[in-house]
Amino acid sequence: MIRVWVDPSRCQGHARCLAFAPETFEFDDEGYAFVPEEKRTSERITEEIRLAVANCPERAIRVKDE
């Protein structure tokens, strides 16, 4: 099981995560990314999430294998 989230202290709102994995990431009213609670855990990391992690210029996306 993996857990995915965005570190709010690092996110700068570049929206690259949304471009690569729109099914996982959303944006708040101020334009910062977050992962809704119901999407934070998954059986495996998808290629789209891997691309989002690799392309985040602030390295704000966190993935943990639990």
C-alpha cells in the first residue's frame, strides 16, 4: 500500500502534478496542490504519479510505501 500527499510548505502551485496525474491531484482556492483524502492511498504507485513526482520542481510530492 502506498500513500501520496503534497507537502504544503513546499508546493508553489506550478500545476505539473495536475498535468501528469489529474486523477490524483487537485488544487485549492489559492492554487496549491493537494491529494484528497479518498485518493491518498493506493495498492501501487501509478506511472502518472511517478511522472508527477519526477516533474515537481519543488519536490513537494511525497510517496510512502506503508
